[in-house]
Amino acid sequence: MSDVVFSSVSKRFGAVEVIPGIDLTIPDGSFTVLVGPSGCGKSTLLRMIAGLEEVTAGTIRIGGDDVTTRDPSQRGIAMVFQSYALYPHMSVADNIGFGLKLSGLPKAEIARRVSEAAATLQLTQLLDRKPRQLSGGQRQRVAIGRAIVRKPKVFLFDEPLSNLDAALRAQMRVELAELHSRIGATMVYVTHDQVEAMTMADRIVVLKDGHIEQAGAPMDLYRRPATPFVAGFIGSPRMNFISGTEAGKLGADLIGLRPEHLRLVDAGGWDATVRHVEHLGGETLIYADADAVGALTIKTDGDADVQAGQAITVGYGPDNLHRFKDGRRLDT
């Protein structure tokens, strides 16, 4: 069992409390993503699991063992950083196996583990190359291979795709999800990108100011966000929020509607004027100003014939409405 359990864990840097006391269980075998804006505490949590940051109070257990005060090398973890940190003078094979060499494993065992990791990551044909001969995605695979050969209880990923271009990030998201399916290990992944979180995780933990706003399956957070913060953070484009009189009519102080749940209607909706249109091929994003509720973003069909300055009417289905009051979701 390789679950990770935080019990009343807090973290201070001097007088500043960045984690005010968290209880969290990361299930064995899960792909759990810690997501939130800069400064929310996600990287601090990851580094406390790794032993790179001391815990101010509380305990951390990995697989039932209290690792709160253990050295990183004694925790059964392997970490992949944003920087590949590969040795430029070493081959791919030597980079992957270097940590095992330092630990004194026999050459035959190192070769076997390197070969297995290379096959898993489609690096077999590249084992003799140097890092300068690899693409960014291949270099990141080498860094992941270096973690795999250690056969850790828990893999930790600290924004590993941040240095890649958009196409490579999309490719690596798929590869990491497939890797998790193949090896079934517990993986904890930190990112500020909600698209990465939604596409890879089987469990998302949304953080804000050191607090857990909500934790659960990606589509549960999308369909039933617990707070306005989660509602606005999960989903792209961002959810539309409406307050004032229109929200009051529905017994809330804030209502939310996702752009894909708004639609153009002939009558019976909010009258609006189109401010800008983005034609993205398979879909069209319409940015409009409605007299009754303010700015709206509408996601509609790719072939929608809408122009800036055009008068439109915007409607929605009541089943897709999210109501919030006093910062919490109202059941709908």
C-alpha cells in the first residue's frame, strides 16, 4: 500500500503560515493532481512529502509509515522536477541509471532496470544518445525514466511540463496518463494548469491560500464545484458569474453558468451585444455584454455566423445553473 496521508499538517516560514493545517489522503495507486494559483501551497505540500521541506506540525505517512522526520532517501519516493537536470556528458542510459550506480546496485541489475524503463518510455532506440541530441519531450522522458528505475512507492511531479511547447505538453499529458495506467503507482502531480489536471488526474485537489477548497474526481469538480473559486478555476473558458438582482431571483448571491451551457436564442433570454468573436474551427467563443448581467462568454458551434457589434439573445438551461451563497454551493 502506498497511500500518502497528511494529518493536521501545517507549515510556517518564520512568522508566515503558508499551510494552516491540512488533513488529506492521497489514495494508493491514484494519479492525484494538486492544482491552484501561484502561492496556494501546492509545491510546498509536494516538497513536504519528498522531505525537502520540514513539517512545522502534524504527520505525513506513506504506506502507513510515519516519514515526517525521515530523510528524502528513506521515504521511498522519486521526484521529477520542472528542470530535466540531465548530465550533458552522459548517454541516456547512463543518465537513467546514474542514481542506481551511486546506490551500489550490480551492473547487471542496473542494465535490466534501465532497459525496462526505456521500453516503457519508448526510449530504447535512444539509449546511446546524449541529451543534446534529444527533443524536449524525450529529455523529460529520460528524467521520468530516472525516477522509474528506482521503483519508488510514490512518484512526485513538480510542474514537469512547464518548459515544453503546447504540442509537446499535450503529447506528454497522454504519455504520463498511459504510464500511470501501465505501472499503477501512486503519482502526485503539481500544476497551476487546470487543463493538465482535468486530462490526467483521477483525483484533483484544488488549493487556495494553503486551504483545500475541494478534492474529488475531475468531473465531480466540474459538475458540482463546492465554491466559486473552484467553479472559476476548473473549466475552460472560465465560468460566467452573475450577481445582483438576477442572482437574488434564484435565492443566491452568485450564480454561475459555463460558456458551453449558454446558447443563442430567439427570445426569452438576456439581450446582449457581441464585443468580440474567436473562431477556433470546431467551436466559436463569443464575448458579449448583456445589459442585465454584464460580460458573458458563450461557447457555441464552430460554424456560428456571429459578428462583433451584433445584437444577440442569450439563454440557458436551468439544469446547468450553479448557485452560490456565502461562498458555498447551494444544492440544485
